[in-house]
Amino acid sequence: MSKSVPHLPVLRLGRPYESLDRFEVKDHRTGEVKALVSSVNAGIIRKDLQTIAAARAALSRLTAAQLIDCSAQAGELFLNGTLPLGDQGHTQSADDYVQTLSSTSGLPWNMVRRNMEKIHHALTHMQPVLNGLSRGLDLSILDSGFGEQFGTRLSFFPTTQALGLVMPSNSPAVNSLWLPAVALKTPVVLKPGRDEPWTPYRLIQAFVAAGVPAEAFGFYPTDHEGGAEILRTCGRALLFGDSSTTAPYAHNPAIQIHGPGWSKILIGDDCIESWRDYLDVMVGAISDNGGRSCINASAIVVPQHAASIAEALAQRLGPLEPKRPDDPHARLSGFANPKMADAIDAQIEAGLKTPGAIDVTAQYRPGPRKVEFEGGTYLRPTILLCDSFQHPLARREFLCPYASVIELPQSEMLGQIGYTLAASLITRDSQWIDQALACPHLGRVNLGPLSTMQVSWDQPHEGNLFEFLWQRRALERGW
């Protein structure tokens, strides 16, 4: 094995393990190998999880307050530090991380840095994050198992020995969702995305350097069977993936699903005549982070002017072209797997054969949707004007800037939009706002001209991790 190529070992609850089964992580443009990654099967994961109680015991020796301090230190190290990279003496600076992740994921440097800043913010603001998730609980109660607050006796017990994680490769900031588990005294058992081992590995190294016991972390590159073993064996798990990946687990309360978001912007009757004032918000919601997030807007729903809004969005987004990864103005991401870009392009083209949808960006796009640039594969933005939510492309989202614009009476919007992870309602209509807040299929709601991409880590993004990992019990004391 060449010393010039780092080797990322499996971390078997803190113990590095070099496997005979390895895979390469390559530059998406040049094919250069950036790392060799050891991989294990489900049997090794099953064996290691038999000793997970020891990992939890090691983590429990630190108080919640100490773990919050460690999280803040880990945030600074993640953002700025030089950390170990693998088991052969390699190290990785913050700039190395940016450039390496960009080269294998296709994200431009500016997007990687913005994702780093989101992770850093979550780690360095862990106390307010946990305050929001636990509704202000005195977290020292988790240290002793019981206490008194708000004039009430309180006791909590852990729902699981470990949190399983089956992670994606699309965006580094999704790792922010599991970070509170460490301060909540819960070991993590993580399967990284095949094309994105960098962020979870760097986060683990940052936590360990900040004083968190290494035994609290399992890093298990593995196959589909291994991922299923993590989901089956850990008492609680987060699963990221598309509908085909997440559907088998949709009704399992021990697995929190993070699948497609189908996020949307809805403009009310009272604000629609001023739609031009919100064009920047719509453009950003569709295209920020290269369109790769589940909270990117994939539909704009309006009571009037749908054709004009689609045209304006197409004029802004249609001309975007790939740029070099170090260009600060880069807005598009390349695909680590070009076949995925082929499939998305083919699905859009197939859907356009069904009457009722127009690709408005086609006239502003300087060439085809799928393009090659300096060895990488990219998809230019697509804005569709759809005549209803019944069109097959109206309820889709893809890993690129993509959105449909649909015209509906305001009175029919909430009944037709379906599940929506993040909804931005641009309205001052208090009655409609009340209806939206009572709507069970809206997750995060942003009121006013706010992007769907605007989040607050002290509010549950998609499920409450504190309530997922800890459960309240009744407690009476006779002594």
C-alpha cells in the first residue's frame, strides 16, 4: 500500500481495524485515488455490538456538562484543526479536508466550507441546541438518573445503548443531526456514505481529541447487509436515503427516517402580487448547497402568476454553468457517480413526455442539462411549470437545483401539497397560518420570506433526538 494514499480503518468502538476488504474513494473528475477504506461485514458489526454496554459506560463517566464542553472543543478542531487521517501517520488540515471532500463529492470549496460552518455552529452551540430539544431540562438529571426541576420530580432512562447511523454521501451538514447524541451520553455506530467517509471520520477524530472516549464511536464502512445490521441491532437508529432505501423501515418506531424532503415555498393571496420581492428567496431555496439538501425547495406553489414566476426563476438559474471547485462563485456540484446524473436526466426527460409540464429553463440553458466539465459530470438547473400536482414531475426532488412551479387556489394548497419537510409560507394571513400550523404533514414551518434552507439547530429538524434517546419515567422516593 502506498504511503501517499491514506488508509481509513474501521473503528471497532474506538479500535482501528485494517480489513482485507477495502474500497477506493476517488476524485470524481480525475479518478485519482484519495483514500483506501477498510470495510467489514455484518458479522463483525454484530460481534462488536455485543460489547456496546462498555462503550456506553466509558461515555457515562463524563457528565453532560463536560460532554457539552467537549463538543465545543470538537467544533473548533473540526473547523480549524489538523487531525489524524487514518492509521498510517497521515494528518488532515481544515484546508486539506475542504479540498479532498470537494474532489470526491463534487461540492465546490465554498459549499464545503458552508457545510463546515453549519457543523461548527451546532457543536459550539450544543447547550442551546439541547435546551431546545429537551425543553430546558437540567441535563445533570441525566447524570444521576433523577432530580427535581420546575417543582417536579423528574427521572429519565436511555431508550438504547447506542445510536445507529446509516449516512448518505450527498451533503456533509447532515452529520449535524447526530452530534447531540454524544452530549446525550449515547455512543454512535456509524456506517458512512461510500463516497463521503471524510466528514464522519474527521468528526470522530475531533471528538476524541477533545476528550471524548474513543470507545464511544464505531466507524463501520460496510455493505447493505452491514447497514441493515446496524439498523436492526442498535436500539435506535437514523436512516438517510431515498424512498427505495427508507420504505422498508417507514413504520419502525426505533428508526428515524431522513428521506426525501419535498420541501416547498407557498405564497399566499395577500403577497402574490409582490412575488418579485421574494425571487431571491426562491432562487436560494432551490439552488443553495447545489440543490442537494432535503430542505431545498422542490416546488413553488402559488395562487397566480405561476408562468411568470417560472420564467423569472429560469432566467436566473438556467444560465448557471459548472465552474472550477475553487471558484468562489461556483453554484453547481459534480456527481461522484456519473450514472446517477445519467439517471436523473433520463427521469426528467421521460417525465416531460407526459403532457402538463414545460421545462422553462431549456430556453436559457446554454446547452444540454447534463454536461461534462474538466472531467466531472454536472446537471444544470431545471425549473418546470406543471399544471397540477398530478403530473409525475411535480412531486419529485433530485440532487441538483430542481423545482416545479404549480398554480393552485390558496384554499387548496394545504390539502394537495402532501408531506413537506420544510415549508416556507409567505403570507400575513393569520387564518391560513393557523391552518398551516395545524397541518400534520408539514414538518418545519418558516413564516414570511424565509428560505426553506433556514434552520435552527435548537428546534427538531426531523424528529426530536432527545425524546428519541431518552424517555421519562415516573419516580417516587420513600427515603
